[in-house]
Amino acid sequence: MNPRPLTAYEQRLIDRYSYCQLGMTPQAFYAKWQVSQEDIAAICSRSVSTVHRWFRKGRSYRRPTAVDLRHLALMDFLLEHFNQIPENLREALCPSNHED
């Protein structure tokens, strides 16, 4: 099976996404939403100890990656707008295994 070629519009969408600087710090996410550091670890697919280091100061501090910042920004977007997304698109984006 051959992959489908991209249209000019789809290529522009890829270019736009590639330059998007979407990001949210763990501290900003934690301040905005009543979540635990364990929740943040699950969102970013990181260990809890790694997330704990994001909140420390000094030598034990560890900086989150750009991927971590993007995960938190996307989760923030979903928390803000999930119910505005049509149900079929919500299911395509985040399939549920149970009824909400």
C-alpha cells in the first residue's frame, strides 16, 4: 500500500505545526489546575521522581524537555476546550474505553 501524497494545504499545515512554539511549564500547569505531580507525570509519560525534580531548586533541579512542555500545553488546551470539540473528533483524538 502506497502512502497518500500531501496536498499543498496539508504541507502548509505541517509547516505551521512544525513552527508552533506550544508549551506550558509544569509550574504554570500546577498553578492553573488542581492536579498532583503524579498526574503531571502521567500526562508527560515521565516518572514521578523526574517530575519532582522539575519543582526543586538548586542542584537537584531538572529542566523539563520541550516535549514535556508541549504535552502540558496540549493537556491544558484539552481541559479548556474538550467539550467544544465535536464528539466524533474527541473520540478520534482520545478514544475512550468507558462512558464518561
